[in-house]
Amino acid sequence: MIVLKFGGTSVQGPDMIDRALDICASRIDRAPVLVSSAMAKVTDSLVKITAAAEGGDAGGAARLCAELVGRHRDVAGAFLGGKNLEGACLKIEAMEKALLSLVKGLALLRECSPRSRDAVLAFGELLSTTLIAARARERGWEADFVDSRLFMRTDGNFSAAAPDMKAIAKLAKRKLKPAPGKILVCQGFIGSTAEGVTTTLGRGGSDLSATIIGAVLDAEAVEIWTDVNGILTTDPRLIPNAATIPRMSYAGAAELAYFGAKVMHPASIQPAVEKGIPVWVKNTGAPENPGTELVPVSQNKGPRAIAFKKNITLINVVSSRMLNAYGFLSRMFAVFEKHRTPVDLIATSEVSVSMTVEGQAPLKELLKDLQEFSSVEVSKNQAILCLVGKDLWEEKKFFIRVFSALGGIPVKMISLGASKINLSLALSAEHCDEAVKLLHREFFE
Ligand code: ADP
Ligand code: ASP
Ligand code: MG
């Protein structure tokens, strides 16, 4: 069997859904499982609905719900007829009722816990897949609709739930029966706890859903269908002529995703790596383009791509007693562990440690605890720029090229991955775009 995951823009209207189904149908002999995101911008609208409800704005939330459901009804009306239209409309109506009563309850309480938010967000994927399955039948294919919550078992860490691979493997074999000649349609992003409470895997989580399904069902391949020609040398929104990388290692793709390349969810590589399943990233709008193949090890040396993320905070921790002092680092990391804050980059000298954390880290709490044994300096509005490749510094001039390309742009911190696959720099967010452009020109143009 083969897994095809379509992102929001790939299913954003009748024409795109038809393209996605054409691609799926071209693989119908390989027992395709179609995993879909919500239609483009729908999850964002659902987030707005939860915010309106939390603020007690029941009217505003209901208006947004009506708009969102109306968009799905329009799509149904545009490409379904007869029984398929009738069936889809009934399902949409039932979901509308359920969504409205949930949102009304939240607005009355002026409360929206992560658990409630997940329950609301799940409607995006449930609505899109209802349309996709109905359209597949309308076009004459056999299609099964499966609610992913029946097999995507997770823990109860709402909004970023962790999949329970063992349970999923068991459940998926029972609930998902892919077969040549039919299209199996299910939702990305959503799951449920052992008690049956709806969860989500975190924003962008449909990629992870797809690789999990691929791993537990031993897929021959997982294809991530999106709106660009695979993984590119950098974000095409900043550099429109960024080029496709034809083959890339799992590890390189994981670094890129982690350091900001939105094209894949950072955790989505892991399930595929464990089973050695080939993952492809391809363009729904240009299926003939080969896109990118992720492979266990790539033979190509040198820089391959640049990722970046903004809204980073740089923390400098200085201990007056660090000279010859042991225990300082473990004490410092204990603070980050206590506040469940991941550290992205780190560089140490004899008396100080520099680190980066995401902008939304609980800074006040971290500082309070760190200041008990050190002095701390904080710079907000920073960025991380990450140059990913293989054996980067085997090329003698690599560093000279990096720093002469950057010219006068001040770099606040440098971190070399021990795996020799990345060089990461911290710099002020206002310099980030310019630095990416300069490095892209130096290494890829
Ligand atoms: P989907 O909805 O299909 O999951 P996303 O919007 O999550 O799509 O991810 C695709 C987007 O990722 C692209 O449109 C592009 O703007 C962005 N992107 C950022 N960095 C890269 C990169 N290195 N290669 C490809 N796309 C990238
Ligand atoms: N619909 C979800 C989101 O927008 C999940 C996904 O698209 O991967 O984050
Ligand atoms: Mg995505």
C-alpha cells in the first residue's frame, strides 16, 4: 500500500480536490490511503472561533462557524450531485450542529482549554475528508471514509499529543483495510486518547499522521503532496528561485524542518526512518515534477539548504563560579527541564553559556530560577539560520565563504552540529532575511 498526504492548499477547492483524487487514482492499484489536512486556512479559522468563544463572543464565533461550514457546502454543491450530495450535506449539517453547540458551551463558560480547542480544531479535517470521499464516489471510484480517531491513539497532551505507536499499529490493522482498486480516505492531524477524547498532533501534524500510517502498515512509500516542487534550497516565499533538492537524507530533512522549513512537520521523519520507508515530497499542482526523495543516507556532500526561524530569544548565562566548577551545567539544564523548555542552540565558554529558546518560552519563570545561581542577559527578537548539508567543513574554505558572504552582518552565536550536517547561526531577526539571501547566493545560485 501507499500513503498520499495532501496539505491544506492541495484540497482548498473543487479543482484542487479533483487534482488530488487524480493523483490518488493513478496509484489505485497500489492500495492508496489518502490522508488529508483541513482545507487551506480552515484550521486558522477554527483557532479564531475558539478565541472568540473564549472571549465570550458567542455571536462572532457562530458567524465564523457559519462562514466556514458554508465554504464546505459550496464545494459540495459545486462537485456533488444526487445521493452523494445528499449524504455529504447530511454529514456537514450534523458536524455544524455539533460544532455550534460545542462553541456555544465554550462561549457561555468563556473558557477554552487545550482539550476543548482540540475538539474544535478536529472539525477541519473531518469536513475536508467528508467532501473528498464523497467526490471520489461521485467520480466512480470505490472510497472508504475512516475516522482517524478510531486508530490514531495518543496520550492526553492536548494540542501536541504524542502518538502511541504500539496501540496505533494494532488498531490501524483492524480499522484500515487498504486494497487495490479503492481509495481509503482518512484525516491527518487528529487522534484520540484511550478514553476516546479527541486530540491533535500539533499544527502541521498531518505529515506526521501520514508517516505513522505508512510505518504501521508497512507502506511501500509515503508521498507528501504540497504546493511547491518538493524540498527547496530555502523558503520560496523569501527566495522565489529556490531550487528543488532531488534527494535528501532523512537527517538533513529533519534538521531543516526543526529549524523552520514549514514544508514538513519536524517529527514526521521519525516513523519513516525507523521502518526505512521512502518519503517523497511532491507538488499537487505539478505532479510530473519529481520533487524530493528522502533517503536514509545522501551521498551529496556540501551545503544543501538553508532554514531559518524568527521569534527566537537568546539567553546568556554567566556564572562567576564557573571556572573549575562542576555541576553548573546540570543545574542550569535542570531549570530548562523544570519549565519544559527545549534549548535549540548552545555554545559554551569557560565562564558563560549562550543558548536560544523559542520566543514563547516562559522567560519570567526561567530567569527567576537561573538568577539564583548566575547572572543572565536576554536578547529577544533574534533568529536562527541553519545551513544544512553533509560534511560541511570538509571543504577548507567553507567558513571563509560563510562569513565573507555575510559581510558585516553581526552573528551572535555559532553552533556546529556534531553530526557535521549543520552550521547554525544566531543573529538579530532584522538581519535574517538579508543573511539568508546572501548565503543562498553564495552557495546555491
Ligand atoms: P501543506 O499545507 O501542504 O502542509 P505547508 O504550508 O505546511 O504545506 O508547507 C509548504 C510550504 O512550506 C511551502 O509553500 C513553502 O512556502 C514553505 N517552505 C519553507 N521552507 C521550505 C523549503 N525549504 N522547501 C519547500 N518549502 C518550504
Ligand atoms: N490542519 C492542520 C494545520 O493547519 C494540520 C495540517 O495541516 O497538517 O495545522
Ligand atoms: Mg504542512
